[in-house]
Amino acid sequence: MRKTFQLKPEGKHPDRHLEAVKHEIRKYIQREKRRDLPKDTDYWAFDCRFGADADSAQAIHVEEITPSIDAVVKAEGAQFYIEILARAAKRGPRGERKVVDKSADSSADGEADAED
């Protein structure tokens, strides 16, 4: 999906139109997830770009789409461009989890508070 959405169409309530735009984007993502996966792949990954227009679009994560739209609406933008491309992906092997020593961080915070 590569599309520029107008946020202030004439004759439509802006809030209802915004919800319809978000619904269209969610519906597209769900439809792409239902497609059959090629062999040797595990899931559908989405490469997304978002911006005021196609030239200024920046790469974002699929979960950042709705907050990005809300930010444009809050800034009273007239339109936004979104590009969502589905690609089949394979999960890699699970790596070892890193254990973070929080005791070193908490002691440093305690010293900083003691100085104030």
C-alpha cells in the first residue's frame, strides 16, 4: 500500500474520516497477514514508511503507525503519506538473554540523590 491520505476532506466529519483511514490501514495489514506464506518462512513482516509526503517519508515500525497519524492530526497537518510493504520473513534462532545487573545502577542513583 502506497497512499497519501487527506485529513480534511470537504463534506466529511474529520473525526469520522480519521477513524475510517485508520480502519483502512488496519484492514490492509490484516488482509496481508492472511495470505499464504512461502515455504521456509514463518511470518509476514512489514516495511513501513510515513511522512507528510512521499519524499519526506521516514522508516517506522508497524506499531508506530497510529501514533504517527495522531501526531500529524495534533499538528493539524492536511495530509500524510504511508507506505506499507509486506515481506515474508523467517525467525532467527533465539539468542541468550542478557542479564543486567541492576544493583550497580541503583547504587549510582542513590549516590546522585545523596549529593542533591
